[in-house]
Amino acid sequence: MARALHRLSSHSQVGDSALLALRRTCWDLLFPQMVQDDEARRREARTIFDAIATPHEHTRFASYTESQSFWNKFRQRFRRG
């Protein structure tokens, strides 16, 4: 989905709408892929993100990674008992 929206963002008739949709959904579409174990997915998502991201999205991604780190640590502690 992110790849398709990114491609459409360069289209003259629907580009602005596609870019807006991509920016509005980057929390759901790009952020999870940018922290994947799969290097290819991570790289592709990061490339798209870097092409469209504003400073606000970079701040949101930093918050996302911090929250992911917190929840991962919390889950590890819970599993240990």
C-alpha cells in the first residue's frame, strides 16, 4: 500500500492526494515496516519515509520507536516473571 501511494504521489492528477494519504497513515503503514527484522522491507520503508517526511513525521517516528522500545522491554520483563 505504501509503495503504491508513493508511486501515485508523483502523478500530476492524484499526487497531492496520494501524498496526503501516505503522510496521514505513515504511523500504520511505514513505521511498523521501518522497524522490521527484514532488511529489504526496512530499507524500502525508510526510503519512502525519507522522500515524504516532514520534520513533524520525523518527530512522530522518534516517538514511535521510543514507545516500541518501552513495550518490548515491558513484555520481556513480564515474560521473565
